[in-house]
Amino acid sequence: MTDLDPRDRGGPAQPLLTVDGLVKHFPGKGGFLGKGPAVRAVDGVDFSVMKGETLGVVGESGCGKSTTARLLMQIARQDRGDIVFDGELLGSRALDLKAYRRQVQMVFQDSYASLNPRLTVEESVAFGPKAHGLSAAAALSRAHDLLRRVGLEPRRFGGRYPHEVSGGQRQRVNIARALALEPRLLILDEAVSALDKSVEAQVLNLLTDLKQEFGLTYIFISHDLNVVRFMSDRVMVMYLGRIAEIGPADAILGAPRHPYTAALLASQPSTDPEARLEEAPLTGDPPNPINPPPGCRFHTRCRFAAEVCRTREPGLDPVAAAHFAACHMASPGSGHPDAPPVPMAA
Amino acid sequence: MNAPLRNPEAAADDALIEVRGLTVDFLGGRKAVRAVGGVDLSIRAGEALALLGESGSGKSVTLRALMRLLPESRTRIAGHLRVDGHDVLALKRKALSAYRGGTVAMIFQDPGLALDPVYRIGDQIAEAVMRHEGVSRAAGRARALELFERVHIPSPARRLDAYPHELSGGMRQRAMIALALACRPKVLLADEPTTALDATVQIQILLLLRELQRDLGLAVIFVTHDVGVAVQVADRVAVMYGGHLVEVGASGDVIGAPAHPYTQGLLASRITPDSPKGVRLPTIPGSPPDLADPPPGCPFEPRCAFAVPACREGLPASLAAGPSHAARCIRLGVPAA
């Protein structure tokens, strides 16, 4: 990462982003007066992202990963919880929304929906800098630099409309557009998921290069565990609005401590015909975040569930260096038959 | 599996599905688009084939042609399509209607395309059975219940009365499979049916499809872009690129020792748990061919690292790469150096 970023405040030891007690419930539809039970999309989430790292986020539909991303982008406002960016609380006098948004940008899965169909590629990329006060000529020149940087020759592609370029090229435009405000944190929400595999590899290589060149920090959200492992330094696994496990990527995806992470890994089809799965690691669909199960939210699908799992929600406890899991089996003295013994007092 | 030699060019006597020289052109644009440029395939009863390819490779179009689902006014289909004795392209309205569902059924990525949102699922299945088999409503309902049990829907009797939106994604996919099986088809065509599902649900549906294929002796063609999914459901894999079948063989052979440069590039650019971090991924340069203006010879020639002038002279023949493995690459005709 660039050491001389004039915007850096607390130095490399201070997390770039810290999220504390984030909660977002969406009001339910249906029911009396259209007020059904709320969807508890994000239900108490705390994590930090260090400067220059890539935090991978995985989980199934309804786990809250996309809502978390939208809260971080402030497309939706949280009900509770704080977002601290490089030591400054979002919404405080030191960090208003506009200043924050300049530093945090996002790339979405749907490359088409995220571009204005009536703007040419170069107009889309230049739009943000212009809105933030750059002159039209300077904004256009920055757009051309960025298009060149993401592998799109501005003279050939700059004047095209979104429907005139391929999906992979469109996602490159979105990446250029996100970088146009010189952000420090880029949130990639399934940004390569809609791309063909051969194009995906090209875009991942580009993201790796850009991160180094611009000293970026990534939050990389994906359902593809292999891609997340490849891209991330640390990984956060979410389930029904809570963090199930968080820690170093190799530990989480190599030696998971939460049964849900293990099941997610085991559900990946192997490319070896001799190693085909004969039994599904989990049965049923993820439960509905409208009414999450009591106790551990995963207990309804967990083959190790014990009495304590049905009644008490596990905390996110340390299980190894920088590795935390919310599972009674990993927590000494939790009351689960398979929990490790309580260490003797020294 | 001990499949006999299965060069796609060689006609098989026991084939349930026989495709020869299938071409599909989309008309209506400034220039006709050749989405499928001459596909040969044969599939026996009880066999599962995965059709693997990226967007625009022609895999879904091939599948839709087998069920005559492409809009007739805007497409031109040519070639020879024989399924269970039916000449598919010659079927008239009534015979076509019996063929769809009765001989060949299809499942989709989005169950919303197959299930009517305003009718209870049990009634939709019962109606299909009544129309095709001429039985009573009660018999249709009984068959629907049997099918729900067959696809392992929990509390099947209660779920028959549900509307599609009341079911979870995985359950809706199971209901669509039940509907597809309602009229006892011999062939199941699957168009990326698990792509939109979560990983833990996807594997359940893949296992269900394998179980049904085995138990009911179905021939299955499964279209996917995911190598792992292809291997999980199928014994044979056919790789499509630019409207052509470029490689066919036992899944272990095609994935383990790909013979076509495109398959090799596709597999090399995949990220596996062993991919070293921080190392650039190998990629295939360029992009897929423009189907309105396809390259004259091998469709992969413009992107191929091994291309020689001869590659431009015409579509390479399908050459044996092993006992049950063939690829359209002239390099296979060259003795190994």
C-alpha cells in the first residue's frame, strides 16, 4: 500500500474501517396494516478491515452480506451501530457522508444495471469526479486514464454506450467508475459472479493489480469460496444476519471451526469424478431471516446441535490466532458435549 | 463407467437421442446469427451428458432446439433430430404437444418460468397428468403426491396446496422437477437448474437429479457453465464453444486430460483450492467469436496459442483423443512429438 497517502490518519495499525453493532431490520410487508414481522437482515455485526487487506465475505442468500455492503455504502441506513472510518465516526463533524462516500466505493454484480444506459462509458466514469467538483475537462481526462488502466482503450471504448460492450468490459467500466473518486476502500459485491470463467480470471487479475497500484483495501463479497480464498487475506462467514466465523483465509477455508463453514466447503462439487459427493452436507434451505431460530441460528441445520445450541446464542469467541467462531463446540465450558475443556487457571 | 467407444460422428444403434448436423440460425437482425453451427450428439437411455460452455456458446440453444422451444418465426433450425423414434423437426402441432412433457421434459434456472404463480402447485401437476394421460382429477392428484414424495419434498400433502411463492428456492426447484416428471418422460433436459441456488442447496438438487436419472432410467442433458457441476451430474461431458461441440468424452478424461486448447484454457483459468495466492491467473486472451461473423475455420483459432494457417481452412474434424474421447482440433492428427 502507499505509505504516503495524505488522507491516512492513524497509520497502518489503525483499521481502515470498523463496524460496531451494526443492525438493520427491514419492515415486513403483509399482515395487519401492511406491517408484518421485520426481516432481520443484519442483526448485530462487528468487524474491522485493516488498511491494505482484502476481507472476503461469504454466506448464502439471506445471510446479510449484501445488506452489510449496502450499509457500508450508506445506500441504506442502519437502525443501530457505528461505522468508523480511519478513526473517524461516520456522521461526526470530522467525517460527513460526502467525504466518506468519496473514500468508499462499490462495484455490483449486475454490470448493466449499475451504469446509466444514456451515458457513454467515458461520461459514466467522469460523472463522479464532476459531481465532486472537478472541471469537465479534468474529469474526462481522468476517465480516459482510468479506462486505459482497466484495459479499455478510451478512443475505442470511451464513446460507446453500456449495451455496446460485453459483460466483462462493462464490469471493467464499473471498476473504473468506482476508482474515479480515488477511494481507499472498494466494496466488491459479487462483482465477478456474473462473468464467464475465462473473463472472471481477467477481471480478478485486474483487481489484484489495481489494489497494489492504488493502495486499495477491498471487501470482497462472493458465493464462490475458491475465488474468495484466492483474493482474501481474511474471511468472514455470515449466517442469518450474524457472523459465524472470521479469521485468516487459509484457516477459515482450510480448517474451519464452525460447522456451517465446513458444510459450505463440503457442498462445493469436486471436479474429480472419483470424488463425487454421495450425500448433501446440509438438508433444507437456509431459514428465513424474518424469524431466525432461537439459540444458535444454525442449530436447525447442524448435525452437532446439542441442548445448549437450542437455548443460548454462542458468542464470537477466539479459537486460534486472529480466528473467531460463534460455535458452542469451540467455546470452552459452553455446555456442549464436544466443547473443549475449560483451561486450568495458571 | 465403461462406455464403449463413442466418437460423436459414429451413429449409435442404441441412441435415444440422435443429433446430426444441427444448425440454428437466429434471423431478424441485420445479419443472421449462427448460434449453433453443426452439432452431432448421441445419448443412450439412462445416460447423463453435461453440455459445458460459456455464454453464447450455443449450449442452451441446442437444448431448446431439442424441445422445439425456439420461436419458429425468428429461427431456422436444420439438421437431423431424432428422439425416441420421433423426427423432432417434423412433428406437427398435436404430436409436438404430446412429445413435450411426454417424451422430453425440461427444467430451467428459474422455476418461475415453469410454474404458474396463480395456481396451487399440486393442481398444476395434476392438470398436466390429466391432459397427457386422460385420467381423473383424483388420479392426477394422487400422481402429484407420489411425485412430491419422489423429489423428497417434506410434508408433501400439505405442500401440494402451496402456491409457488410460498416455497423456498430449493423447494420450488424440486416442485419444478416433479412437474417435469409428471408425464413420465424418457429425457430430461436441464438448463442450468442450480445456478441461482445457494451452494448447500445446489448439491442437494444435483444429488436428486442423479438419483432420479438412475432410478427412472432417464437420459439427461444438463447444460452448465460450471465444471464441478458437470462432473457431479454427468458421466460424459461435451464442451461447446462458438456454436460447435469442440470436445466430448468421459468426464474424467475431458477434465483430467483436456484435448482441445479451449478446454485446456478454460480449466487452467479456474481457481481451485490449490491456486497459489498473489500469482496471476492464466487467462484466455481475446473474447468469444461474433456469431454473426464467425471465423472461417476453427471457432477458437483467433484466440488459440497453437493456431496455424491450416486452422483457418475449415472446421477441424472430430478426432479421437482416447478410447471414448474426441476433440475438434487438428493437433490431434499430428503425431505427438
